[in-house]
Amino acid sequence: MDPAAAKALGAALAIGLGAIGPGLGIGMAVRGAMEALGRNPEAAGDIRTTMIIGAALAEAVAIYAFVIAIIIAFVV
């Protein structure tokens, strides 16, 4: 296999697989928040704050995967 093709494949797999988990996690968090808001609308502020913090932490994992993909593509 050509080294350039291996780098491209590695970078694509890194960002592709690295984005699946955070995407699913954020989707599940939003679903849970919407269900909680439906059951207890008075707690909207607390639920929203917790959901945003959780989404930011999950998004950080996707950013790490993106950085690894960039490193594989351009540095290695």
C-alpha cells in the first residue's frame, strides 16, 4: 500500500470513528433533556445547563479525534 494512501485512510478512519461516539452521545443527551423537560418544565434552567456542559465535554472528544486526524494527515 502506498504510504500516502495509508495516511489518508488513517486520517479518515480517525475522524470518522472519532465522531461517531460524540454524535451519539450528544443525541442521547438532548433526547434525555427533552424527556426531562416534558416531565418537569420548571427545571428547564438546570436541565439546559447540565445538557450544555455534557454536550461540550462530548464535543471535546470529537475535537481530539480531529486533531489526531490532522496530525496523521500532515505530520506523520
